[in-house]
Amino acid sequence: MKVQKIILNLYNSVWKIILFFLKKSSVFKDSYESRTSPDYFKKVDIWIHGASIGEAFVAVEIIKRLNQEHPLKILYTATTAQGLGIMESYCSSLKFDSSIECNIQWFPFDMPEIIEKIILKTKPGIMVILETELWPGHLYMLKKHEIHTIIINARLSKKSYSRYLKTRFIWNKISPGKIVATSKKDAERYKKIMGRASTIEIMPNIKFDSILLDGNEQDLSADSHLKTILPSDIPLSIIASIRQEEEPHMGEIITYLFNNYPDQVIAVFPKHIQRMQALIEQLERLKNKLGFNLEIRSKISSKVDKKTIILWDTFGELKFAYAFAVTAFVGGSLEPLGGQNFLEPLAFGTQIVTGPHLNSFKWVDKEIFESKLVFKAENARQVGKFMVETLKNPPDKLKLGKKGAGFIKKHQGGARIAVQLIKETLL
């Protein structure tokens, strides 16, 4: 590992320069100290790391199943405030077994010198990396200190794969002992990057385990405060997880929906809240042409009327809104952006349509499209047409929800496999 060591030393020096600027940045004002100092960490049995929201839900499913005779100390780290928030919410509500103690922290900056201090402080029995969180300084130090490392729910998009492939001479020297991928394609990509040093297997995606809530998916909305703003006699359509690149398509979909079925409410959920002002301006221009009402979610205090667009500016309510919707378009898919999670609405009996670009969801069985649980459109006009046809001939929501739930249950089990692998390592 001589060449790799030289490169990592250079990498460490580069990080010293980067940290000089990060310390002065307002973006890292609240997290800088905790991402550079081992003082925020303590000895643990398991260190789990995931990037953001999706990985946090995966981690929850794993931890919920870690029933141990002896207490377990778990460190969970993330690189976004949203990911940390989800884990903090679950821990504070005592959803985990009382024998499990969670320490939730920002993932440290990947400066090898910092990472080593934190590894020496935490001394984890196993390092669990979720999905695609590969950091060279982190993996190098785990390898150096002989920490058992496993990537669970592993996946690699085409874009990430191309990037990592260019530097595989580094990765195959610091690869983890085991990688469990969510599809054959992902397993093949990891094998080409990591080489033979890692044992690579395939597992069901743990995200399936997190979709159904206590077997009561149809009643999730029963006590939801959304009932106070969404009318029961006007159908709801959702345009979900819209990315900036898709905003022109959003306008085309909305125009088709209101021109062909005006008596509805449309809820628009941007993928990134920071796009709110830009979306308001776009929708105001569209409003002048189509004559709909525009409401901002956080400012609504009573039921909205027909031919209304609700622009959602609050976090965490999309899954509740699905329970009310007749149909929904799930974004990130009309442009080559990989797609967003279109599985979550299935159990609510919402008729789903996506665009053609779903590279991040190749692990989902094609059966989901063949069984018409989800429809794939080629462009915005097809999306609008499908949604209007669904509004005119709505499916039996309960029946469709049960069918969707059956599909999800069929593909569950990944969390159980992950827990088994973790326990085998800890023994």
C-alpha cells in the first residue's frame, strides 16, 4: 500500500487547506467543531454511516431489529442535517429497544488524521456503511486499524460508477471486507472497483422494509392534520420530488391537468426546498394563464377549493399526502437524474406514474411495471394524459393499496439479512 499511503498523505495535506476555508464558511458554522474533534465521540460496538434521509430510514430498519441480550452502543453518523434529524427523532421517541444506546453525530470531514483519532476513540467492533458512502480517508483508516467493515444495501449509479472506476487503483487497496449489493448490476460494479479483496453478495433492498408502517399502511392518514386542508370531495393529484431540471416539464404537466380536468387540487412537492422562491415565481406566471389558485402549504389554515395548486414548503408530509391522492407523478425521472422513490405511495393505493429515467431504481423488479402498479411515461405530456385518465376513472384505492402492499412484502427481508451479518461479525 506504499503508493496508496503517499496518495493518502497528499490527500491529508489537501484537507488541511480545505479545512482552513470550511472553518470560515457559514455553511459549516454549527457542525465544523463536531466534524473535526474526537471529543464528541465515545466507544461503541457498531458505527453506522449513511449520507442523508434515505440511508437514515435504512439504518432505522436495521437498528430496530438488533435485539440483543446485552446492551449495544451504536454510533450513527450522517452528512446532512435531515439524516441526523430522522435518527434523532426515532431515538428520542424510544422506538428502539431499551438495550440500545445511540450516539448521533455529524460524519467527520474525511481528513485521514481526523478519521484516525475518531476510530481510536470509538474503537467500533464493526463499521457499517450504507449504500454508496465511500470516503478514501475513512476506508484507509478502517483498514489500517483492522476494523471489520461492511457495505450494506450497496448500490452504485452509473455516474458514481464511472467516477470511482477512474480511481479504482486506490479503492481496491482499501476495500471493505464485505459488500452486500441490492442488485446483480450493483454487485458487478462494486467488484470492478474493489477487486477481489471484498466478498460481494446480493440482498433485497432494505428500503422495502421501511415502506409499510406497523402493517397499517391504509390508515396512516386517519389522524393526519392534512384532513383540515384537503377537501374530501375534490380529487388530489401530486407532483412529487420535482428537481430543478424538471421544472419546465412541471409547467407542461400542470397545464395539461387543469385544461383537461380543472376540478382537482394539485400538490407540488419540490425535491429541494431552496427552490421555493423560483417555483413561486414560475407558478405565478402560469397562474396568469390558467387561472388557478396558488397556496403555500405553511400558510393554509382551512380547506382549499378546486383548481388550486398547493406548493409544499414543509418537510416530512409527502407520505401523508399520498394517502389522500388519486394519482401522483414522482420526479427525478423526466430528465436523466436517476429517479426518486416511487415505492412509498404504493401501499396507499395511489396510482403512480414516472418518467423514463430510473437508473437509481434498477434494483426494483420489472414486475412492478408489468403488473401496472407503476406506469412509466416517456415525456411530460404522457404523464399528464395518464394522470387525467386516472382522475376520470379512479381505481379502487383500497384494492390497489393491498396489491401494492403485497408487492412490497414480497421483496422485504433485507434488514433481517443485514442484522444477521452484523451479529455474525460481533460474535
